[in-house]
Amino acid sequence: MMISLRDRLENGQVVIYFAAVCIAATAATALRGTEHLEPAINPALALMLFVTFLQVPLASLRQAFRNGRFFGVLLAVNFAAVPTLVMILAQFAPPEPLVRLGFLIVLLCPCIDYVVTFSHLGRADARLLLAATPVLLIVQMLLLPLWLSLFLGTQAAELVQMGPFLHAFLWLIAVPLGLAALCQLWSARSAAGARVTEALGLLPVPATALVLLIVIAAVVPQLGPALTTVLAVAPIYVAFAVIAPLLGWTIARLARLDAPASRAVAFSGATRNSLVVLPLALAVPGAIPLVPAVIVTQTLVELVASLIYIRMMPRLGA
């Protein structure tokens, strides 16, 4: 019964996600104060990641860490190919320093949270991406000031604080991953644990829909004061959403990764760390409303693109 319901949820996930987006956008337009939902984003993300991690056999992560070719390709895509693409696209971004700062912050940082969920739903090797999340976080923490110095000068790089990255790693990766590991151990040793884990297996799609609902409702009201900037950067984000996954897939296949691993690289290359870097934007002096608007616009474009990815990616290499 539960397996059947889980199958129905996964088969109808695109409709469910679009419904969540539409409901949230309507609520944000019709109601006041939906931006106050922003503190609920991280708890919702943590829940989503917990139930996603629970579906990935954590005992197999040791084997994933041994996949040196995958890690090499993933790093090459996210920290060589994608920055090159961003450098090209940045030529079309508005010239205002704060706009370019937000544009670069969001596109230069690979996602470490819901990319695992979307890759799992898109028949990619989520186990490999899960194993890579600490590496991706550490490397982007080290390289982001360097990238910003290269693109904008040292003054811009000094505005970025690393505290939000550490906070995100603890509460969005380490804690949900640890709880998932404990649940899997409980499931292996107890019939009650097995039943609880099976029941939690129903939650990845509803939890992802909840994240979409909260994020859209919270960020849409922030777009209004910077509408001109939003309209200027949105087409660039659409171009990135089209090119980046194809770039990741092509490089992965040239490196002779198998189809699920190549899909994982494509998802990672296309999915950015917008929800984690948003606190960085809010901490920049004079950033509101431009920098947050630039970042949340990418979030909205990416969420729509991700719904397309989870439908199209399984066809790659099929």
C-alpha cells in the first residue's frame, strides 16, 4: 500500500510541484506578510533532505568516496567549466556593482542541499552527490572570495562572510544526514524502525513541495522593488539553466562516466546554492533590495528548470 502510494506521488510529482508553485505565487500576490515565512525555509529544507537521505543507502557512501573519476569531473564542471560560462554570461548582466555581486555569488556556488533530492527524482546517482556535498561546500567557501576578487575586485570579495556556509552545512547536511543514518540503523535492527522508515519514504515529494511553497511565498514579495533588475537578469538565468546541465552532461560523458553519474554531474552543474548564499546577500551593506532580488530570481528560474530536469534527465543515456 505504502509503496503504491509512493509510486503515485513520484509519478505525479511534476503536477504536485507546479501546484505548489502556483499556490505560493498566488498567496504571495494576494496576501500581505508572506515574506515572514523566510525563517521556515531552512527547517523545511532540513526535513526534505532528511527524508531524501533516508532513501539513499548510507552504508554505500564509502564506495562512492572511492569514485575518483566522478569527483574529478564534478569539481572540473563546477569550478572550471561553470565559472567560465558565468564569466561569459556576466557580460550581459547589468553593470551596477551590487547586481553583479548577487549574480556572481549565486551562479558561482554549486548547490549542496536540494540538488540531492532533485537528482534522486531525476534518476541520477544521488549517492555520489550526497558524498560530494562536503567537498563542494569547502571548495566553494575557499574559491568564492577568489572568484569575486577576479571578477569585481578585492573590496567585493571582502563583503562575503563564511558563517552562513558553516551554518548551512551543520543544519542542512550534517544533522539530517546523521538522523538518516540513525534511522537506517534502527530500521535494520527493528521491525518498528523498518515500519517508520517505510512510512517516511512517502515524504520526499510532499517535503519538496513544501519547500517550493515556502520559498516562493517568502521571496516573491521581495521582487517588486527591484522589478527592472529582475527583468534584466532573468533571461540570463534562463540561458544558464539551459546551457549548464548540457555542459555538465557532455563533460561527464567525455570522461566516460555512466549515465546516472553523468546525470548527477548535470544536476550539480545546473543547480546553484541560492538558498544558502541568500544570508550572504542580506549581510552585504546596502544590498537590499537589489542583491536579494537578483538571487531569489535565480531561485525561481531554477525551481521551474528543476521540474523540467527531473522529467528530461532520465531520458539521457536511457
